[in-house]
Amino acid sequence: MSASPNAAAATAAATAADTATAADTACDAACAEPLQVLGRDVTVPLVTGGEVTYAALDYAASAPALQRVWDDVAAYAPYYGSVHRGAGYLSQLSTDLFEQSRVTVAEFLDCRPTDQVVFTRSTTDSLNLLGQVLPADCQVFVFETEHHASLLPWRDAQVTYLNAPRTPEQAVATLERALADRDPYGPALVCVTGASNVTGELWPVKELAAAAHAHGARIVLDAAQLAPHHPVSVQELDVDWIAFSGHKLYAPFGSGVLAGRADWLQAADPYLAGGGASRKVARREDGGVDVEWHTTAARHEAGSPNVIGVYSIASACRALTEAGFDTLVARERHLIAKVREGLAGVPAVRVLSLFGDDAPRVGVISFVVDGWNSSHFAAALSAEYGIGVRDGLFCAHPLVRTLLGSAPQEPGECGAPEAEPGELSLNAIRVSFGAGTPDEHVERFVGAVRELVTQGARWTYRTEEGRCVPAV
């Protein structure tokens, strides 16, 4: 029996109400205020005269510190003391704070109960640490699309570099083929990014982890660009390790994290030998030294730790969790749409992508402009509009050259076209943003790109020590 007209009308009304509620929720999230960051009111001079509030759109290099993080660090600073080394109150307080920060990071990453959280200097330092503890004869598989921090730390291993995939499915298939050809009995490690530092595109981490484990390999996730934008669960993604940097997570002071399985870490000699890593040291009769190393994370944390840097990471983890990633992700998608729609309206602009326009991504977008030297374009954005972006190859040279279809070359002189319209560009321009970015910054950026392309720069520029700068 068909539903009555009244019932059908009620169902339609309920569906419409649900849709409207969902739309309102999305709008509320997208229209939410950005998180408070340091430098939000800083003004910079323009070469054309006057000053403007600085638009920091280089989050992928270093995100501004959250005001919450800065306040937490300032509140702790008077109580700063040595960690794991003193009996005094401040030392004990600092030690407790340091170890509680380890717990906070483990919770933020949804680590397994047996995982260890090792504090390092950065993502680069974390992956170099992992590279030093690989078992003998370990094979490493890494895509050429990785940041140099993921491409280069594997000097003592047998490394297989995989070609750039053009779809997420192709990435998984490429890895599966490579793993199928390896020695099935030896140790193996896959290193993959969570979100590209060039295109912002999300990688199929969970599927790549499943492929790695199916072939007896382990996997480490470079989450430097993922963790500041999306929730990351070690258990849900089923990765063996995860690495990220504090300075991209709105936490200054030069700290990073390597979190994951303890066995390879504990089977290897310490990354650095010294105080803190050693549990017991004794002279032998023959004049040598016997050392018993710690079996905890301290094994790879020799020296006085950066407690302020570690605490800032923990503070950022708490702040992002409390802000709610659903809200943060929705608002960032709103900003991404603004930028992509704005750039799409400028015919001379080509946005770089591996997986296509519909691929999910974080707030990292790279592009080239026909006829423009990338350094010249970035310098004009800064000097004439107060907008900070990055230009170049972004420590991901193989990926950017693949996307540009160009071989390694020296860039042209500043102010001279890097490539004529229709020709290949040598470098790219990257705009990146996040939880602290107001709408006005991305709107100013889009407007500036349009004006530079249609009207040209209003100032003259010259090359100084390899960089394009305004001519005095």
C-alpha cells in the first residue's frame, strides 16, 4: 500500500528539515571564527606606501603559534627546571609536565597502549631516528612524491623509489606490486605522507597500511601536513609509526614526535649517546666502558630535553582537540573552496595536482602563473599586498618537477619571465592556511593574484643573493 499524501508530505518535510539542519551546521562550522594566533594584528609596510595587516599564508612551512599555546608556555616559564635530573620542586614539576605531555600526545594520536612517544626536534629528526634503528637488510619503499624528510633518511637501507601515482588507487596498486617483488622474509618499511606539502592532497594511508601489512612490511606516516588539519588515529589507520613537527601544529620552539611500535626502537643503539639515554655506566678493568641503555623512550632522548617545546606541542594538541576537528575541517574546506574558485577564475593560473580537482585536500595549494617567475610573483605579493607565501620546489623537488614536467634548471633573473605563456615553469608558488586564517586573508590573496596577472606588478624588482626583492 502506498503512503498517504499526509504521510508523504510529513516525510518530505522531515527530510527537508534534516537537510536544512545539516546545511546550517555546515555553515556554522564554515563561518566559525578562526583560532587566535600570534601575529594576527602585525602590520607590515608596502612598497607602494602605507601599511597593511600581514596575511600569513605559509602555514605549510611554519604555522603561527596559537595564542593558547603561548599563554600556556608563559604560565609555565617561571617554573622551568631541569627534567629527570633534579630533586628540587621545579625540577620535579618540569619532569611531571614533560611526561604528562607524552601522555597527551599519545591520546591526541590515539596510540596503542604499547606504543612509545619519543620527542625529537622535528619530522626530519623523527624520520632520521627511525632510519637509524632499522634492522639489518631492511628494505624501504617510498614514493618520489615525498618531502625530502621522507625521501632521504634511509641511507643505510635498500631503498626502492616508487613513481608518482595519479590516483589514490594507483598508489596502492604501485605499492602492492613493489612489495610483491621483495624478499618476503626480510624486514621492510613503507614511508608515506598523509597530506602532500605541495598539493595538499590526502593520501590513502589506511589502504597503504593494509597493503604493507599484507606483505609483511611496516609503515611510517609522515603527518607533518596532516596532523594540523585532520584528526589522526594510529589505531584506525593501523600505521606502525607516525612523525610530525610542532612548528606546523601551531607550537613553536623546535620539537617533534616519533610515536609507534617500541621493538625496533629498543633493539637498536641510541640515536644519540649521552646523558639521559643511559641507565648505568661503569668502567671495565681493561679501561673500557660498559653501558646499560634505557628501554623506555628516554633511550633516544639523550641530553637535556626541550621541555618548553614538548609542552607547547601538548598544549596545541589539547587546543585543537577542544576546538573540535569537525569544525576546523569544515571551516578549512570553506577557505579551500574560496581559494580554488578564485584561482580558477584567472586563466593564466594552473593549480598543481596529482589526483585531480575532486581529491580531498588540506589547506595547501601550489600553482604556476604563465609568464611569471615564481620568485617575482611571490615577492610582489609580499611587497605590494602584505601577503606571505612560498615559492620554489618546497623540499619536494622530484614531485614538483613531475607536476611541472620540467628538468632541474636554474631559475631566470628576477623580473624576467620564468617561462613564456604556454611554456613550462621551473618553480611554483604555494599558498597554505589553517585554523588561524581569517577569510579576509584568502580574499586579499585571490584579489592580488588577479590584479598581478591582469595589471602586472606596480614596482620593480631585482635579484639579491638568489632571491627576488623590491628595488630600492
